[in-house]
Amino acid sequence: MKLIHQHITIILILIVTIGFYDITAQQVPVYSQFFMNKYVNNPGFAGMNDHFSVSSNHRYQWIGITDAPRTYTLSINGPTKNDKNGLGAFLYTDHVGPTRRTGLQFSYSYHVHINQKINLSLALSAGLLEWKIDGHKLNLSDQNDPALIDNVMRTLIPDAKFGFVLYGDRWHFGAAAPNLLQNRLSFSNTQNTEANKLEDHYFVHGGYDFYIGNDIIIDPYLLIRYVSPAPIQMECGSKFSWKNSLWAGISYRAGDAASVLIGYTYKNNLSFGYAYDFTTSNLQNYSTGTHEILFRVLFKKAKKE
């Protein structure tokens, strides 16, 4: 009976967790400051600029709700010497109550000059994804029940992502497909279920930079997310930059949140950003919002001799 109880409890936790992410269309992490690190959503952005970018993102979602999601991301990407290739890697961990997802991927992008104004980047990422359920963090009605006490369950599966970006000097348009392999999640000490799998996701995005004089840049963007069976989610926003240093922005994710953003870039290579999300879904009755902090360092590529 104890073993059966353990299996039922673990399966319920997993189904609820995966189902929760499907409903909110985020089996992959969501970032309010997407425009500051586009690479994490689409590996095609690797190598697009003449510098290496190292970014760290910390997202604390739905403050006030116990065991709400917390996401931490570290990424690096940049061009090779011949400017035709881009390399990148990112590591993220996502905590939701007793569950944790940790992913590591490496990416390669190839850049093609279609003509003087249009370029195409084709990219592929591959790596590993770990799912973990920690029984230590569960509060049982019977504290002496040994079913989940000291029980840590994990599974490790391969993962991949494909992306492309069409871009020019002031614009970009692209799409990406995370969870490309759609692997099933299987724990060694539980029964497999057909529902425990990574769903295919699709991102479509675009943006344009408007220059207002020599000091102000306005760059609106549109991001569309889709994962079945959740409805399509649209996000739109804009960043306003002054002298490539001080910037502010707004964004809106349909059915989720509206965000305000502010940041500062020091000497064109060190950036700090902060975003606050006002929850617009029914969760606003329980949460005071979401905080997101971003740090970014740019390293200029050595010039060809």
C-alpha cells in the first residue's frame, strides 16, 4: 500500500506540474526582458553582433504565492572570427514547489548574406534536461508516512531547439521550436504515463529599431508563443533607449501580465535591468506581481589584422 501511495502521489504531482505549465504556455521559461537577451528564446541570434554577450537573469514569479516559480538563467553567445558562424550556450534552472527543471544546451548558428540588406541565420541547440522531484519539500498529512520521506526522484533526457532569424541593420524576424525532441518523462520508480512528455513549442517574433535623432532609439517588438493545447499567446512591447545607456520599456502578455522595465548600460558593455510584472490573470487576487533582474556584460571581438 505504501508503494502504491508513493506512485499515485508522484504521478499526481507530475501531472499537475506539467499541466500547469501547459495552461500558461510555459514549459520553457518566460522572460519579461526578452529583448535584452533574445538568444535564450532563439539560438539564431548567436553571432549576429560583433561581440560576445554574457547574461544572467533572475525571475521571481507571482510573489505571495507559496512555492511559486523561480527561474535562473546564465547564457553566453557571440560570433566566430569569420563572422559566418555563431556559438552559444545557456544554463537554466526552474523551481516550482518540490519540482525542479535544469537544462543545459550548446548552440551553433550559420549566417548567410542573402543580399546587402538581408541576412539569414540558421541555428540548432542540443543538450540535456533534468527533471527532479524532491520529497523533502512535501508536507504530508501523516508526517510519519515513509512513502515520500527522503525520496528524491529525477530523470535525465536529451533536448534540442531549432531557430532561424532573418535580419537587417534595423530589423529582425524569426521563429524557434524548443522541446524539439518531445521526449517523454520517465522515472525509474514510477509507472510511465502517456501524459508525461515535453510538448512542442513554437515562437514567432519580430522587431524594428526606430532612430529618433542621434540619441533616442525606439524598438518595438512582437512575440507569439504557441503550445498545444493552450491558446496562442501574444506579447508586444517596446524599449526606449537614450544615448545607448539609459532605457525603459513596457510590455504586455495576453492573459498573463503587463510589465514595466528600466535599465542602464555603462560604457556600452555593462548592463543592469529590472522588470516588474503586474499580474492580469485571476492570480492577481493572490500575488503581488513578479520581479525580474538581469545583468549583462559585452566583450568586443578582437578585430581582424
